[in-house]
Amino acid sequence: MLKKSDTLIFKNVEYLDSFFSQTRGLMFRKKLKDHALLFKLKKPAKISIHMLFVFYPIDFLFLDAKKTIVDLGQLQPFFGFKTGKETVSYLIELPFKTIERYSLKVGDRLFFD
């Protein structure tokens, strides 16, 4: 479950914590519709995200260890790429326009198991 305060964003969250699942991410997968992907890093780090072999746009969130959004944005298929400026503990990949729909912004704290 992924929430912002009392607002449920997604009931279904797919947790990716193995090297293989994090490396694969959304590559060659169907479009996200009713769930989010949550990457939990083994240790805080500056990370990059790419859209190679992802066939649809997505929203993404970089979160620190306190689950606070430190960066966010949208990426386009195949050519999207983002290198984080901050050290993060979590990456969340969301269906396109989720950031807009829930008015997510840097500084918001999210809640998940």
C-alpha cells in the first residue's frame, strides 16, 4: 500500500529488492495501470533511471531514508534518463500522470510497508 498522509495512492505495490528484479524493472513489461513498483536500495546511493526497452511514459519518485520525496519527474519511452542529485533509499515507478493526479511534490512524505 502506498499513501500520502491519509490519501491512498495505490493499494497494490510491487516490491523489487533483488538485484535481478531491480535491473529488469519495467523493461519488456506491460504498462503500469493499477500499481506501483518500489525499489528498496540495499544502502543509500545516488542512482540513475533509464527507459531502455520501456514502451510507455512513466512518473518516478526518488525518496530518502525517511520516505520523503527528494526528486520526481516523468520519463518518456526508450530515451528517458535521469540521474539523481541526492542520495536516495527508494525509487518508485508510477503510471504516467500519477504525480499530477495526487499533487505529489518534493518534500512530501509517503507511507508504505
